[in-house]
Amino acid sequence: MSITVAAGWLIWLVFTTSQRQDGARKLSPAVRWAGHAVAIAAVLLNRADPTSNWWGLRNLAAAALFAALTLALMRWCGGSREQLGIFPPGVSTARGRAQAVSVGATVGLAALITITVVNALPTFLPGAGSAYGGSQAGFLGWKNFWLQAANVVVTGVVEDVVMVGAIVSLLAMARRPAWEMYALSLTIEVGMHLYFGVPAIGISLVAAVSLALYRHTGRLTPIVIAHIAYDLCNDLPVPDWALGLLLAATASIAALVTGVTTPRARAASDHLPVIADMEVRP
């Protein structure tokens, strides 16, 4: 149902944006047809057998659908891809690259700590075991790397492009306070992981870190890439402490170069969007 609703919404947004004479500029016919094709493909593939490889294509189509829907909604509201934080101005500079590395490594470290917390919670909370009763991959039907990769891509898009980028950007454009952004984003993030049972509350850690980094830097692309990369590589035979040290060192070095510690005023002067500065403060 959610796929169908999202597809219908995307088609409506693409059509109405193309008709607007004021506000966002018109979409080209190629972009409009591409949006319609993505929406239709997602709906048709949603009927695929979850045990078949077609389910992987379904997930990729769903990822494209939600990404396109987010971009179309931003455009309809007068925003842009750059304002959303997808390859914004300044990314090709040395400072921009260092900031992207710092953001991505920090998100990866937060994800590693989050999984550690989620796995440890059942030890301290009686009856707080995961609801799926086995591995996450088994519960979600990741029977091979193809299905796992496709599922990780749609997860990265939904949890970061939608739950972080769209929520923060649109609420900032509506001049809503920061606490509303955190409350809405974290509530949905935890709700999406309720198959973990009570340990799902641990997901709020990486969700809060991602949201804070996004609000401070306006960079969404490194958050999405880091999320997808971590989910694809978390089964590698590398000790968690070694991976944690590597990520922490990478984040720290990049931040010292000119990473997330850069003051907001300087970030704005370097043409990097800062979501927090879009808010109206009394």
C-alpha cells in the first residue's frame, strides 16, 4: 500500500510541478516520463515473490521511487537537490571532501556503536530479546548478496533521504523548531525497527547522530553512502574494536583538516548549505 501511495504521489507531484508557472521551474518531458516510469515499475514489481531475485529489483525500484518522490516534493515546495544536501556546492573543494569523509566516518562509527547497544540491551533488560528470533538477514529475507545489497540500498534511501533529509529540510522550510525534527525522525526510525523488540530504542543513537550532522553540515550524500557501506560490510571478519578505532581516527583526522567542527558562519561562506540556519529563531 505504501508503495502505491508513494507512486501516486510522485506522479501527481511531477505532473503539477510541470504545470506551475511560478515557483519551481518546469520539468523537462524526459524527467517527467522518467518519474512516471519509476512509479509504475515500483508498483508492478511490488507484487514480486519476496523469495525470488525479482524482490531485489523491487527494492531498487522502491529506492528510486522514494528518492524521486523526495526530490519532487522538495521541488514542489520551492527547494532543490542542493538544498536537500545531495552533492551541494563546495563538495569538490578540499574542505568539502574532508567534511564528507568526516561525516561518513562519524555515521559509520555511530552505526557500529548502535549495533553494539542493540545487541547488549537484552542482557540488561529482561524480556527484551529481538522479536525476529534469528538474524536480521534471515528475518528480512536476505538469501544472497544481491538481495542484501538491494535491501540495503532501499533502507539507506528511506532512512536517510526520507527520514533525515526530507523531514529536516521540509520542517526547516516550514520554520518548525529543531525538537520537532528530532521527535518525528527518531519516532519513525525506531518504529521501523520494532522487529528488534525493545532493543529497537538503540536505533535512536545513530538516527540522532545522522540528523545532528545533517543539520550542522547540510550534507546528506555522505550519510547515505556511509549507511549503505556499513550495512554491506558489517559481516566482514574484522573485530568491532578495530573497525571502531579506524572509523574514529578517520573522522577525527578529517574533522581536524576542516570537517564538521567548522563554524556554521564559515560553512555558509564556503557555499555549503547549513540546515540549522534555515530556522527562524525568536
